[in-house]
Amino acid sequence: MPDAPRPTLLFVVTEDWYFRSHRLPTARAARDAGFDVAVACRVAKDGPAIAAEGFRVIPLPWRRGSFNPLSALGDIRRLARLYRRERPTIIHHIAVKPTVLGGFALFLAGLRDTRVVATLAGLGLGLSGTGTKAALGRVLLRLALNAAGWRRGQALVVQNGDDAALLAAGWPRPPASRLIRGSGVDLTHYEELAEPLGPVTCAQVSRMLTLKGVEDLVAAVRLVRAQGTDLRLILAGAPDTDSPAAIPRATLNAWAAEPGIEWLGAVSDVRTVWARASIAVLASRGGEGVPKSLLEAAACGRAIVATDVPGSREVAVEGRNALLAPPRDPVALAAVLARLAQDAALRRRLGRASRGVVDPEFGEAEVGRRMRDLYLGLVTPVPIPHRDGGL
């Protein structure tokens, strides 16, 4: 008697680098649980590394920063053709754009038996705001989830409690949902580090985007230094020139020419950054999912300074391992940085607590286990229960 065919899991995500950085542990957990895994994404330099894991890579020509109706319709038709051709057991849409366009595409493809997981990795400024554009975005998101048929047993994954509450507001019938905080951090790879010697140094590891508050952080460090505290700043990350929010390379180079500021560009191993910096910063102006850069810094035992926005405060806990400042406020951010730079005992106390915040809940093994259980639940007749505050 032939073996039953393996269930297939198709990830739909915009960028190959994001999948490699954030979703490989989940894909490995699914593979080890018996799924054949494919990844549909825009393929650049990280496609071969994904394929080397044994995952089939399907190129998708996503348009970065484009959500106009004509390009969206083209993406929907393209996804519908892909879904009809592949007929996967489960489709996992990751982030808002794949969730919205993929939901309509699944309806167009007419696949009634395909299960769907939608992970909203941070609603950010685009959907969490109070303006007309944000409200319209939330309506489109709900319509797309309806089109995907989430009431038939599909699952919506959110990464922080703020996003869960926002999506639940005004939603008359909540979908089955899971609150799974973040995409996981390798707790064996990122070990606690001793605090470095020399001048106190803070670092932000992120893409160099205005949305990440990099300009606010530079302004805050200038204020701290002008007040007589020798605080150094390391910026680690690429400018992401495809994004409309990218900070020009000329601006980054000009900052790096200032005393006390260093821009490293993209860094392959961020442990080298945390070996030099005793304070991890993320000055984001809007919501995050759960920022992986802060998870990695916390695993290395670093005190955290973050803006008080959704997602960041899941791992940056005020008074436990972090100090928070309001977003878009360089003066308030400077005050928090100065306090931590001048108080070695406080830095050590917060840093020692950071590892306990992320271990084990944010470990990639725990996140992978929870996602694996979610997938397995979708391919059995047992409905997924509401857990961790269903929407």
C-alpha cells in the first residue's frame, strides 16, 4: 500500500532575505514534522541559501513600496495562478501585503480545501494609525481574511497584544487566532556577553529607515554628548534603497563623520556589535511585530532602550530590562540614554535581566514548536481553539 502523500506548506512572503532571517526555524520545524515546504518570494541573493535547506523556492516579482490598484491586481492574478498550480495543503501568508493580496487570490483561485495561516508581523504605522488611510487598510485586511475563508478553520497569528486588540476592535466574529511573540531567536548562538570596557556605547541594529527612528537616535546622542557625557553610537544595518523610507547613504556617511558616531553598514554577525556595545537601542517611530534585533540583544545580556511602541515593549520591559521613551522625541530619548550611560549599576541590572525575558518564550525552538503544532492542527479534523486571547 503506497504511503500517503506528504502535506505541502507554501510560504508567501515578499523578500527572500526576510524569510531567511526570520522564518527558517519555522520552516525547518514544519519540514521535520512531515511537510513538503515551498517558499514564494522575490528572489535576490538569499534564494540559494533557502534552497540549500531543501525548500523549493518559487520566484515572485513583488514590487517594493507599491500598493497601487493596478500592480495589486497583477499580483493577485499571479498568486491565483500559483495557488491553482501548486494546490498546497496550507498557505502561510506572512506580513500584511501577502495577507491582503493572497487572501483575494485564494478566493479567485477557488481552492476551498486549502488551509490558510496569516501572520501579521507588526501592523506598523500603515495600519495602526487613526487616519483614513490606516482605517481603509484595516478594512482591506478584514475583507482579504474573509475572502480567504478564515471562518472554516484557518488561523490568524499576531505577534503582540497591541495588534491583537487593534484587530479585534469592531470585528463581530473573531477568527481562530494565536498570539506567538516573534519569529524566534537562537538562544545557543546568542549567549550572554560581558559588558565591554571603555566609553559607554549604544547601538541600533536595523535597516536604516526613517520609520526605525534612526534620525531621532542620532539627534538624541548628539544631545547627550553636548551635555558632556561621552556616549558613543554604533549604527548597524543597510540603507535598504528599495524602500521609500530609506535614509540616503550620503546622510549615513555624514553622520559617521561626526565624533562618537559609527555606521557599520550590513553586519553578518551582530554578536560582534553587542561585544562592543552595552546598550541596545531601537528608536522605532511605529509598531513592530517583535523586533528580532532586540531579541538578539537581550539574549546577549544587553540593557535596552526602546521607544514605547507596540512590539518593542514585548521584549523591552520598562524597569525590568529596559527604559522606554516616547517615539519621535529625541529630547526624551536623550534623557533615557544619558541616565543609562551614567549609571553602570543600572546598566548591569537591566542587562542581567534581559536574558530571562527572552528565554525560553522567545527562543526559536519554542516558536517553531508552536507554529508546528498550528500547522498540524490545520491538517486534522480537530478545530483550532482560541488561545492566548483570541481576536
